Amino acid sequence: MKILVYGINYAPELTGTGKYTGEMVEWMARQGHDVHVITAPPYYPQWAVQNGYASWRYRKEQGAATVWRCPLYVPKQPSTLKRLIHLGSFAFSSLFPLLGQRSWKPDVIIGVVPTLFCVPGMRLLAKLTGAHTVLHIQDYEVDAMLGLGMAGKGEGGTVARLASRFERSGLHNVDNVSTISRSMMNKAIEKGVDPSRVIFFPNWSEVARFRDVDAAQVAALRTQLGLPADHKVLLYSGNVGEKQGLENVIEVADRFRDRPWTFAIVGQGGGKARLEKMVADRGLHNVKFFPLQPYEALPALLKMGDCHLVIQRRGAADAVLPSKLTNILAVGGNAVITAEAQTELGQLCTTYPGIAVCVEPESVDALAAGILQALAMPEENTVAREYAERTLEKENVLSQFIADIDAQRTGGQVDPHAAVGERKYGDQS
């Protein structure tokens, strides 16, 4: 198939949507598909365009896929207004290379959210070429915005109403909507999407890479980062932004400052400077900040963690499913997850006892108790590892996704019980 992938985040970004989109494209190309990508220069999670790229010019790259990089505005300190300008700038600049794909005539256009602003252009190209459209939801932007209070007056405000209408228009006018969790699938259906058009496409893990991590590599990385050999490592790795609520990690670190523990925060993002100031103001020596580590070092980094911190604010847990969790499970790590009991993550922890510790979001007491519980668990979390091996293996996930798209575009039906989609939370077989 000729497949056009359209989204703001892409490789070589190391975390979140860009990581998964890059891996998906590489896999598709290896399977013999002809893949084009329209994206932006890499900027996330640092909120700064990486060296070797420019934010204000177009660039074409040839590799496993043909990639067009489009200009965009990248704010140093994202706010609601600046984020909207940021997303809108990419939607506008990318429209020109997008419509240039008319002569190529893609069979399938996969739009990756964020950003919803790109959906009108995607639909226009589909009308001009007859392409099948798939909108893949990595992040319900509007729900996250409302849940975190970024739209001002909540769901009843003018901005919120307009954003919700725009979102529904995008969801209702594509051929298929795919997303990464069962609860996010249900959310699409609640927003009016026909259930027969919804595809389950979870984030995956290269499970084999995390199955047997070399102890010598773990020790070498620990030495490189300067982490005391006799300390427990409480690890957060990923975006250091506003929707995580990482200030509570600093509060817990203050509470446990006399224990032989090191809180390692690995990553970049708009909230990092504020957290660093909190640590400095309190004179905490048990919190260390590190930049994102190379992808090759990820298995050793995750294996190093005695307790993994999967932190989100209240209201974000079903709108944004943390991608970091897949590899934590694959490495057999013990995690503390902040999520309400009724959310996807809460259901996961209830249905698979021992897979992780789920605690109330935005509660320092709950987080502290959860950390103590996680540190008391067996070092090798076999429940987590076995779950990853059964449901998150990369080859299975991507093969099923392509099969589902092909079935839909040729008039067949998606089998909701096939391959990776067969295991619902009530089924532990």
C-alpha cells in the first residue's frame, strides 16, 4: 500500500508520540509498503528544535520513508494560547506539502493526533485522491485541556464548546478512528463515532529488548549517572510537563530526604525549570535531574529503577495514556501509577493484581504510601512482564493494525477479538 503518515511528532524524538510514529513508519517500510511522512522538525519534549534542524524552513529527507519536515512555531514556555499557535502553525505550513501528495495518490492517510488542526487538510486530500483515512488518537487534546483547566471556564465555556465541536467534526468525518486503549475507544464512541469504525491500536514494546538486560550495562549506566550504589532509585523518565503533576514527587522526596533513596527525574519539558527551583529552594540532595538518555540505553535505564513513577494529574489518565508504561512492564519493573480507579490504568491494576500499584492522583500521602508498597514488591515483577509479552509485542500490534485498516478499506470487517485486541480487562486467559 501507499501510506501517508501525517503528524507533528516523529523520529528522532525519543519519547511519546514521535517515538511510536517513527517506529511504525520504519516497520511499515520493512513490510514493503511505500510510506511518505509529513511532520515537523523534532522538538519534543525539550520544546526546542534539535540541533541540525530548523524551525522555519522546509526540508525533505530520504530513507526508509520519504519525509517532509515543515516549519512551525515552538514556544520556550508553552501556555494554552502558545500551544494553539504552535499547533496551528504546523497545520498551516504542512498543508502545502500535504496537497502536493495529490499526484502520488496514497491509498491510506494516517493522521496522528496531536494535532486535530491537521484533520481538515487530511480530509481534503482524501477527497482529491480517494484515500482511506484513519485518525489515530494518541492524545485526546480537548479532553486533556478541559481536564487540566486550560480552557478557562471548563466544559461550559465558549472556548471549550468550540473545541469540542471541532473535535467531533474531525472524528465523525474520517473513515476510521484508532486509539491506544479500551477506555479511549469507548471515549470515541461516546463522542459519536460508530463502534464499527473504531480500531484498537495500542502502543507497543520491543519486548525482546527488555527481557534480559545485561547487569553490567545497568551498573555502567548507574556509575555514569553518579547514582550511589547503596541507594534505591525511584525513577521518572519522560516528559517533564504540566499534565504530570511532578511537584508531588518533590514533596515526597522532601518527606523521605533521610532515606537512602535517590529520586531520578530523566527527561525534558516545560515544567523542568520550576521543579529544579523547588529542589534548590528546599535544599534536597536526593533528587537528581538528567537529560533524556539515548534509546539504546533505555533497557538499562528502566532496569535500574527500583520503583517507577508513572505520574499524571487527576482528569488526564484516560485522555492521555502514558506511553512509558509499556516498556516498564516489559522490563518487569515495579511502578506506582497515579490514576482514578475507574480509568483504564485503574482497571488494569485491579484486573491484574500485582502488575503495579495504583494510587489516588494529586495526593502526596497516597504517592508516598504507594512508593513504600512498590519497594516492598519482589524485584522481578513477573505479572508485568508476562502481561507485556502477551499483549504488547510490537510485531503483533503493528501486523494487526495493518490488517484492520486493509479490512476496512476493502469492505471487510475489523474483528474486535483478533490478535492484540482479544484480551479485555475481564479476560486474564
